[in-house]
Amino acid sequence: MRSPAPLLVRRASSGPNLATVSSSLLPAFGTTIDEGYLQLRKYIIAPYDRRYRWWQTFLVVLVIYSAWASPFELAFRKVAHGANSLMPVDLVVDSFFAFDIILTFFVAYLDKSTYLLVDNPRMIAKRYLTKLWFPLDVASTLPFNLIYRIFTGHMDNGQVFGFLNLLRLWRLRRVSQLFSRLEKDTRFSYFWTRYCKLISVTLFAVHSAGCFLFWMAFNYKIKENTWIGKQMNNFKDRSIWLNYTYSIYWSITTLTTVGYGDLHAENTGEKVFNIFFMLFNIGLTAYLIGNMTNLVVHSATQTFAIRDAINQILRYASKNRLPEHFKEQMLAHMQLKFRTKELQHEEVLQDLPKAIRSGIAEHLFKRTVGKTYLFKGVSDDLIAQLVCEMKAEYFPPKVDIIMQNEIPTDFYILVSGSLDLVTYKDGGEQFLSKLGPADIAGDIGVIFNVPQPFTVRSRRLSQVIRISHQDFKQLAEPHLDDGRTITSNFVQHFRSLKEEIVEEIPYIKELVDELSKRGLSSDEIDRHEESAPKYDGNAKNEGSPSTSNCSSTSYPVRLIIHGHHPDEANRMEGPTKGKLIHLPGSVEELLTLAEEKFGKRGSKIFIADGSEVDDLTPLRDNENIFIC
């Protein structure tokens, strides 16, 4: 299997005998070298080459045979020297490892101090010959029995060469290296790789202990005074596999500390061996239990986290006596958060460099943002900047994303799914419209800095990207032409809305008409920031939008004008309704605008306490102005 990100190897400029590696860590995580990029010497093999890795994996299979055969041949002489000898198989296996020793002289190695791939044959040979690996590789490959037979003419009946064959266990380091590489390789399950490693360690320990137990019994002078001699008479003449079964049985009962009592040590040598074997079992058992516990707990960590979060929500809802629909929304949102954890935009990308985050965000959301009505005709530069500041979120079905009369801070662009626009009227909910991919929610409240006129609710599982008004303003401010385009797009979109939607926000219609008439662009709107004190929420008039001093956005100062003296408001029956306007540049323009609204020309301007206004600068946002 070839990785989609090949390791690049190229010749270093500092010398002819070195090749640089783009990243020494990639091969450990399952990345292979693309042969098209290799620039090594002729006949030199890259250590991370795919074909060389397959060769190493094949040798691991032979190592498994060696790990089983070496203790087995030591314990059971018939296998080593009898008619059913495993010597021919051993010679074939040893020949493969002998070929690997020769092949190692042609394999480049990575210099860990400079991270350069060395392909000089002399340096490769010097490194291999001066390491402990070479003599151990040779010793574990030599067929000592065959060499002894060639020089002496007869087979060895002693135990010397049986112990020398145990040197083949040196090859087990290849298995350890394979498991280390597989644990880092994301193409393989870490749980099952680790599980297979633990099983392999356990089986090897059981097999080796069983073989040594039988070897001790076989070489004891008084056969009847051994652990197997008490159970079987003349066990030396019995079947090899029957004796092997007894040996594995006692090894397993000792390893698991079961101790049925049917087999036990009969002489001093067996007792001493079992003492050390049981001490070893304590460490091995602790190692197995610790690793298995860690694997199980790690796989169940997310389940525990979900259960704890749900229990906290249920306790919170119960203590505060929240309505059932609030509790359902909280539970649905929490469950969705865990289910889409790997898809969360911010959590995945927060530790990456900004350049990578920006490129990923453009790939995922730039096309969607470009399709929205608000950004049609806007430069790609501005869209790219906006996308980089947007945050992605998921919402389960029937969850309120924006609440009616909520203070505007963000607007949302729907990536996938669908949303409903809902308004509360006459004590009930009224469906207004449905939003689909590339539609915007919350734009009216953010553009005019008024409470959100509608509730936005998810119809089904939906992904949205949101951006705060503050970030939007800072990015759009330098782009004057784009600001005018955005304003024009908003005006045209508002005029194309359904009548039932426009009827619910009549004061917004007046602001749109005024915005269109004055031709304000977004940058011109934001110039009023310094002269727009925040509304404190104490003054409230029916028919006018209410805001809060927690709003951090800045727009033209809005005024609510009335066509009478403030003292007349107390004598009128019922509430008085004014007209919502933007603060003009002078007193004369304000009087002219009031004449257009009320059909009569005023000469004086008053605030609610009866004070006359000569300068428009002190006026606050959403203040009631009386003109008569």
C-alpha cells in the first residue's frame, strides 16, 4: 500500500555520499518512499523502500518459526536428531537470514545526528561491522550441528549445540521492531496491534517455559522423581506431542497461578526453576493486565465522557426545573458534539500553523461563501480573508440557533442541512421561510445592529459557519468597493423577500429604504463608531427596536422621532409611536427629514425630559426625539 504522501529523498549539496530526507518521522507512521524521487547510488537500497519492507516482513514470519523451534529442539532431541528432524527446515530458514546479512551491506541508513540518508557503501559496511548486530546475526545464522557433523563425521549427542541454537532467539528483535512500526502506523488499529503483541509475548513465555521444564525432566538422573515422571512411566518413549502437551499444560497452570496440584515440582532443580518462573510471571501478569486495562479504558474514555456530560445536563435541568424542550435541545447538542468530534473545525485545526488552517478553510467553505447573496460580486481576496475567520459548528434537528430578540453578534452561513425562520405572534409560533445551503441567517440583526427579528431553528442535522460582526467589519473596512457591493446585495435581497417576512419587520424596511436612498456603504456606516454611544436599555418605546449595552457592534446612531411636544405624550390616550431614522449630519437635515415623515415642518427639537436640543452630537442611540 502506497502512502499518499511519499517520502522525498534527494542528493545533498554538501557532499556526493549523502542524501537528504525531507522527514525522518514519516516512515514510522506508515509512509513509504516513492521510487520516482530516489536519487541513491546504484545498488543501494533505501531502508524505507516498499519492497525492502516486504522482505523484512517475510523474515518476521521466519523469526516466528525460529522462536518456536529453538526451545523445542533443545527439549526434544528426537526433533533435532531423529528421523523427523527439523534440520532441513532450519537450514532453509538460516539461508534466508544469511542472505539478509549480505543484503544489509547495501542498505542505506539514516544518520540520527544529521538526519541524512547515508548511501556510501564503505560507511554502511563500517557501521554494520562495528556494531554488535553483525556478530550476533552471524552467530544466530550458523548451523552449528551441520558444521560439527561435517568436521567430525557424526552427530552431536550432547546439549552444547542445543543451547547454541538458542542464539537464533536474537532474531526476535525484528518482531519487536515490526510491532513498534505497526503501532505508529495509522493504517492499522492500535488496539489490535497491541493486543496481538501481548498475546505473542504470552505464548512465547508459555512455550519456552514448557520446553525448559521438559528438558530438566528429560536430563534428570531419576526419571520417576520428576514432575512428568510421576504422571507417566517411560515418558521418554512416549509421543513427542503428548509430552509437549503435558509441558504446555503445566506451564500455563503455573503462569496463571491456578495450581491444580496434579503436576508439581519433585526435585530441587525443578523447584528452583519454578521459583524464578513464578517471579517472572508476577511481572508478566502485571504487564499484561496494565496494558489490557489501558487499552480498554482508552477505548471507553469517550463513552465515559458522554455519560458524564449527559448526567450533568440532566442534573442541571432537574435542579433548575427547565422545560422539557430545553432539556431535549441540550441533550441533542451534547450528543452531536461527541458524534462529530472528529469533524469539529476548531478542535482539529487549532494546533496547526495559520497557513495550513487558511488553506483548509478555503478548500472547505470558500465556494459556499461565494454563493451567498451577500458576497456575490465581492473580490476573492475578501472572501478568502472572511473564510479564514469563520468557525464551523454542527446543530442537531429542532435546535434554536438564533433566538428572536437576541442581541446580534454573529451571522451564520448554512453549509449543509436546512433551517427554518420562525416568529412568535399572538402567543404562538408562525413559520415564515426555509433556508437551504449557502443561505444566511442573522444578517438583518447584524447589519442594522437591532435585536434579531426571527428565531432561526435547525430543521435537520445542519452544519453552519459563523463570523462575528467585529471580525467582519475589520476585514471589510479596507475594501471600499466590496463594501458598496455588500450593501447593494443586502438591499436587493431585502426587497426580494416575501411579504409576510417584511410585514414582521416594518421598521427595518424604513432603514433599508433610507440606506438605499443615501447610498451608504459598509465602511461609511462604520465611521459613526465613535459617535454612537451604546443604548443602556432603560428607555423603551413600543414600535422601536430595543438593544443592549453589551452589543459591541457600531452602526449609525438611530433615533425615534415624534411629531409633537414631549408634554403632549402624557395627555395622549394609548402609547405613541414614532419613526425610526438614522441621525443626519445637521439640525436642518433632521427637521427636513421629520417634515417628510409627519407632513409638517417643525422648528424646535426636544428630548423626553423637555430639554431643547441645539447640537445633535450628544444624542444617544435609540433616543426619543420630539420635533414641533
